[in-house]
Amino acid sequence: SAFASQNGVVMGQLKTDAKSNEITAIPELLDLLELKGHLVTLDAMGCQTKIAKKIIEKEANYLFSVKGNQGSLHQAIKEAFYTDSQNERAAAYSYLEQQRGRTEYRKYDVLPAAPFHLTEKWSKLTTIGKAIYYRI
């Protein structure tokens, strides 16, 4: 399913084949949508180089979650933040909220992707980030 989250509307939906998964359906769904100038966000399963390339071809931008399914990319991002987190290139934002008996802390760090040679494989990749989240 493709959602326009700001408007709370489903923009499109495709059923996957019985012996398939969403990785094959996402490019088909992207073909149905007008994406120019928009941001496409996908979970870790959708983090694929071919999907990134298709989004860029449609003149849109992407924001992907990265987990172990992209082993070398995941490792490169972890290493980038380990070695460069104190560098002047790093930008950070943190957020603390207390309500309903809970304390939530979120921290977001971002770095430019170019110094880490990630742009060779990932179309128009400009920024990498990490999110840290605690709930007490």
C-alpha cells in the first residue's frame, strides 16, 4: 500500500503474488504513482538499490530504514557513525518528552553519505542517519 501520510489517504495498493513478497510489488506500485518532488519512505524490506533507482527516476527522494537485510550497507553506516560521530560533519537533534507516566527520549544523528563511499551503489544518496529511542 502507498499512503499519503499527511492527508491520511491510501494512494494505491497492489496484491503480491502467492509466491512473492513486497519487494517485487513495490516497483509496480511506484509506476502507478506520480512521485515527482515527493519523499518516499519504506521500511527495511523495501531498502533495495533497484527501488531507490526507480524512485530517483521518478524525480522523487527516498528515506529507507536499514537493518540486517542490507548487511554491507548496515555495517558501513554503523562504522560511519562509530568513527565520525564526533566530527563537525555530524548533526544531531534530541527530544525528551514526559507524559502519561512515561519518559521518552529520542536522538537523531545525521552525516553526509559521500565520505563513506555509499553513493556508488545507492542512487543520489546524500545523507545517512540513525535514530536512538528510549522509553521509560
